[in-house]
Amino acid sequence: MTAQADPDRMTASARQSAARFHCDVMAIYVRVPNSSEADHRAMEEKLARAREAGAHVDVLESEDPIDSIVQYARSHGITQIFVGHSMKKDWRSRLWGTPVSRLIRTAEGMDVRVFPH
């Protein structure tokens, strides 16, 4: 999850998939160094809502969120990743691609579902 993502929509969709595949819903947030206090507060609220919806929540700390997400998924046998994604394009994403495109490339063997915001 990110501070901008819609946790209710993502969690509801994940719960539908979990019911279909008889598995758990896990929500993770990768806290990066130098992230703002406002982002931390927004994420705590979103993670609380995910917990209320029945998701297992973990908070990771890393300078590379993509690598952390994929390592976490592989170590927990996760086969589907639901991720929020901003529709805004800046020069960095045009030059190097978006974090979501990197996640999709890195998460080989896993399904990645993107929730635009």
C-alpha cells in the first residue's frame, strides 16, 4: 500500500480473490527513509482499515520498496500482488519507467494487479 492508494477497494478485491483461492490477505507497507510524517499518519490509518477488513498487516523498512515487496512475497509464498499506482507521469518515469513496471518485471511468477489512483 501507499499513502495515496485506496485501501478499501484493494482489500475488498483481495478478499474476493482470497475467498476464491482459500488463502489469506496480507497488506504490507514499505516505509522508506525520509518519508514524511503526513505519509506515516495516512498509512497508519489505511493499515488500520486493512486490519479491520481482516488483512494481516506488516510494515517493512527499506530504501528499495520494490525489492522488499518481491522478497517478502517470495518468502511468504505470495502469488498475487495488489498495488496502487499513480496515473501521473513525470520525467523520471518516462526515462526509467514507473516503480510498478519495475515491480511487474521483478515479480516473475506472480500476478500483479494494479489499482490506479
